[in-house]
Amino acid sequence: MAGTRPIPPPLWKAAALSGMASYLDAGLIVSISVNLAIYRDSYDMGVWMAGAISAIVTGCIAVGSLVGGRLADLFGRRRVYNWDIFCFAIGALVITFAPDDITLLVGVLVAGLAAGADLPTSLAVVSDAAPAWARGRLVAFTQVMWMLGIAVAVFLGFVLSTTGMTGARLITGQLAVAALITWALRSRLKLPDALSEPDTGTAPENSSLKSVWTRAALLPMAATFVFYVTWGLGANTFGQFGTYLLVTVSDASQSLATGINLAFIPVGVLLTLAFVRVADSPWRDRLFHMAAVVQILAFVIASLTAGALVGMLVFFVLYQLSHPFAGETNYKVWSQLTLPADTRGTTQGLTYALSRGVFAVAAFFTPALADHSPSVLLWTITACMTAAALAGVFIIRVLVPRSASPARDAADLRVPSTWPAGLSDKEH
């Protein structure tokens, strides 16, 4: 089985540093979610302002993904990869020390744009460096970092739940520190010459936008977009508003709400690690079908109970058991397997951007919709999860088999001939 072949440590290091894009993306979204009630009280916000903050962070990630992915294909993925995370650190510092809601919005703007730019770029960097037999595991590992970003933000939110704005500042401050450390380590990272890593800043031969509007790119781009946007509407709603909904709909306290999130996160982390082990094997797509059904069931239960606390507890159990095998990890792996390598940053940037744009619009209306009718909100998400399952089945049955073609793999990946020191021919 392909998944049993050992991966050299330098590639795991590259995956971990690339995964910091996912850590910071998740950390930013969840920290805003955890702190939202605190910001609302400290800055005297209404429901529409609370929605605006969540919408802006998601919208900026969308714009950043679109622009950053394209710039990476044009001017070098490593160049964008090294600097967008530094910009994130600046935005996170502004959020941390914001004295009012306007300054908070400025910090969210900067951090969101930088986080978005880093998402498709970092995935393209690790995908370019990875041989075909290791790509699934290395890309899937970035999702472990995403889970850790959630875990750290929720854990700090729970521990600091009674400290008000001081705790809120510490939660976002750790993101700034993590970004600065990652920037320093990325600057020293040695990788093989990537497919589109020009030293002169000129565009790679096949990076023209015309390459994006071909059947080879459009079909997988459309399919992965449909999957991610429908799945993400549910995941993003609970990522941004999970604590908020537990407090305002389920009548849980701030401490209980953050504690519930925290209690179930280790399960998600462990199962995401399990996904990494099978990400280069047939079990990756086999497990999707079962997990997708469980995931839909989780949202059905939450919808039937209209967000009542008992129903939400059952929801969290089922959701944490299923989403590592039927969620964003699948989207990341499928994107790297099915999208053309020459424009991978641009095309995945487009799917990220369009999806996050939809999430931003949804986030703006979510607090008001939850206040009006929790049932309508939850049933809408359930329908989206069902659509995501259908899109995933199409990708597995139609697109993934096409991408497994040896001829396409060799031409598309262009596995580099120059490898980091210490990798023998036997290893790669």
C-alpha cells in the first residue's frame, strides 16, 4: 500500500511549516468566535456589528486566497510563502492591542488577507516538493495543524473565559507569536526547486490565466469548489459561531460553551492523524462514504432539537467522529491530486476565494438568523452537508481515477530532481 512507504523528515518539516497557514487560518477564525461575546460587551456591539466582524475576517481570507494564489504562480510560491505570514503577524498584533472596534476591524482586515494568501500558496509549496506517493499524507498533515489551531484557541478561550479582554488579547497574541516564529523558520527552509519557483520574478511558462479556463482545470476546480463551499457553510458556521450559538441559543455559559468545544477537539485531532495514515491509500475515499452519512446525521439531530443543549452535545460527538474523514482534509488532498500543477496556486486560490466569499456573506447574516429561527439555520446547514456528500462521491468516482493515470502524474507533477540533503535515491 502506498501509504506504508516512509516519508523523509525534511518533507514532514515542510508540511508542518506549510500547515501553519491552516493553524493560523483556523486560529484566527476561532479566536474571533471565542472572543465575539467579549468583544460585543467591551465594544458595545449589536448583532449586525458582530456579524460584520465575522464576515470581514472570512471575506478577507477569500480575497487573500484569490490574490495570493495568483501572485504565487506568477512571482514564485516560496517568495509569497515567506512574506504573507509576516503580514499576518502584523494584523494579529493590531487585533491584540485594538482599543476599539474600528481598530479591531483593521487588524482583522490585514490578518485575514494574509491568512487567505498563505492557504493556497503553502499547499502548492508542499505539493510541489512532495513525490506522488507521499502527497496525500503531506497535504493531509496540514489539516492536523488546522485542528491544532482550533484546539489552542478553544483551550485558551476555556482557561481564560473569566478574564474578559485580557484573555481575548492573549488568545490572539499567541497567533502573532506563532506567525513570527514560522516566518523565521520558513526563511531557512531548504526545499527542492519547485515547479513554478522562478528566481527572476518572471511568470512560469504555463501560468497564463488561459491555462485556468481549460477542461483539465475547470472540471476539478468546479467539483472541489462545490464540495468545499457546501461542506464549509456548516463547518464555518460552527467554527465562527459555535461558542456564540451555545451561549445564545442553547443557554450555556461562556465557560460551559468553550468547555464543550474543548472536550471534543482531541477526538478530531486524533482522527485527523488517522486520516493522514490512510491519505495515500484506497481507504481515504472508502471512509468518506461512511463519514459523510454520520456527518449528515449529526446536523439532522441538531436541527431536530432546534439547538437544545442535549441535541448539541450529540451533534458535537458525531461531528468530531466524522468530519476528519469527510471534510476539508479531503478537499485539500483532492485539489492537489486533480488540479493541474502549473496553475495549482491560482485554481485552488479561486476555489478558496469563492467559498470564503460565500462564507463571509453567510457569517454576516448568521447571528440575526440564529436570533430569528435556530431551526431554519440548522436545517439549511443540513441540506448543505447533503450536497457536499454528493459532490464528494462524484470526485471519488470520476475525478480521482482520472488523476491516478501514470502518464498524467508524471507530466503534471514534474517531481524535482534536486532533493534536500540527506535524501537518498532509495528514499524517493
